[in-house]
Amino acid sequence: MAYTSIGGTTAGSRSEGVELLKASRFLFDRYRQLGQVTRPTVVLPALIAQTHTLKEVAATAHPSIRQALFRLGSRYAEYVGWLVQESGDERGALWWTRQAVDLAAAGGDHHLAAYGLVRRALVTLYRGDPEQTVGLARQAQAEAVPQRVLGLAAQREAQGHAIGGDHAACMRSLDRARSLLARSASDSDEPVIGTSNLTDPVAMITGWCLYDLGRPAEAAPILDRELANISPQALRTRVRYGVRRALAYAAAGEIDHACHLIRGLLGDAVTVNSATIAIDLRHLTRVLGRHSRNAEVRALSPDLATALRLVTP
């Protein structure tokens, strides 16, 4: 039997399956790096092709390598789902998340189903639906899954409570997330589930949540501190939280500083072209619009409007 991969046509022996697994694992990290510095549509075709290759080869692969191929294929599919959401296609994102769960199950990994709920909760979070976000995150925490998945689910639950205005429940969920993520460890060579670009994800999400809870003056310095720890190469991550930081300062009344911060991000926002980042850009536009007499706002407005038009699907 032969299969076609990005590198060409190869016979499906065990040794070749092992080589495909090694090459695809190496490529996965490169694709994640590329996804940080360019728009989703640049990366998606290759990612989708590689996902299909892993799935097809795994179906007839030697039993000793089959499950590992399916599991890696599931991580490709999960990443595709995230980038599809970044491109503004929620339905497509949910479809790819289901594919990821199915591929993981075929590979003997039933934990990704719980993380699939966390991913679905990200979609409802950006829809502004606290009830579904909290419900999906709690459903994920009801599963017997690794500490990292539980921690990410608790973190998502906190974000759901934040958009619902429940400060106490949000802080309890963040405390639980910190405890769970501190206890999580993996010596596996499989890709890390969730972001790998935040040194302290719970601290960053605390700043994120405080803004949603109507406490922007508390959120801003936390976002300042955590943004300083993000690698310059993690451009998409820097823009995501940088826009949220500018939004926090604007909502706290520091309009000139907010304008200064966002001006330095507009070019990068267009480069990564994220539908989810565009949501915060729209919020920022509305906040700054209340200060239309401010000289910094007047100077920024044309560039902000252009950037928003370019990143909106």
C-alpha cells in the first residue's frame, strides 16, 4: 500500500510509519511557530494536508505505530480547529475539534474529548455566552483526565464567570486552575495541550478576567507584567494580550497611554489577522470613540479603523 504525504509517495511499512511520525512531529512545532507570525490562511492548507496524511496512513499502519499516528493526527486537527476559529469560521472550528476528538480516540487517547469541551467553551466565550462557557468547562472537569486538561478547563470556567460578572466564582476557578496546572507535568514527546507561549497562564488570564469583571485598573498592571515575559517570536500571543492591555488602560481612563500601546500593535494585528483579536479591537474602538475630542484618539482613529477593516473576516 502507498500513501501520499507532503514529501511524496511512500510505501506503508513500519519503518516508514516511524519516519512519518518523527517528521510530522518535527513539522508540528514548526507550524505552531509559523502560526504565531502569519495569518491562518497561510498555514492551514499544509496543516490540513498533513492531518489527512496521518489519518490515512494510520488506518493501515503497523499496529505498533498506528495509535501514535492517530494521536499526532488528532493534535494537528485540534490546531487546525483553533486556526479556523482565528480565521472567523466558528462552525468549521467546531467541526475540526470533533475530528480531533475522534482521531484521538482511535489512537487510544480519550482525554482529548475533555479538552475538546474546553475548546468549544472558547467559542462560546467569544460569543459572550457565560452560561454555556461555564457549563462546558465544568463538564470537562468532571472527566478523569490529566491535571493540565483540568487546569485549562478551570481557567476557561473562570473566563466564563468573568463575562457573567461573578467575581467570587471567577477567583475560585483561577485558584483551582493554578493548583492543577502547578501539579501537571509531562515527560511525553507529544505536543503540549493548550498554549505554550505564556510563562504563567493563570496570571495572564487573571488580568484578562479582571477586565471582563469591570476592574480594568486592576487588570492593566497584571497584563503589563505578563506581557513582558512573552517571547518576541510569539507575535499572535503578544498581539492578543497586548490589545487586551490597551483596552484595559482605555477603560481605566488612561486614554493617551492606551492609544500609545495600540498604535504599536496595529501592524502586527494585520499580520496575524485574527478574528478573535478583532473582537477586542472593536471594543477598543467603541471605548476610544467616547473620547473623540482627545488629540491622541483623533490621530489614531484612521489607522485603527483601517486595521480593524483589514482583520475583520
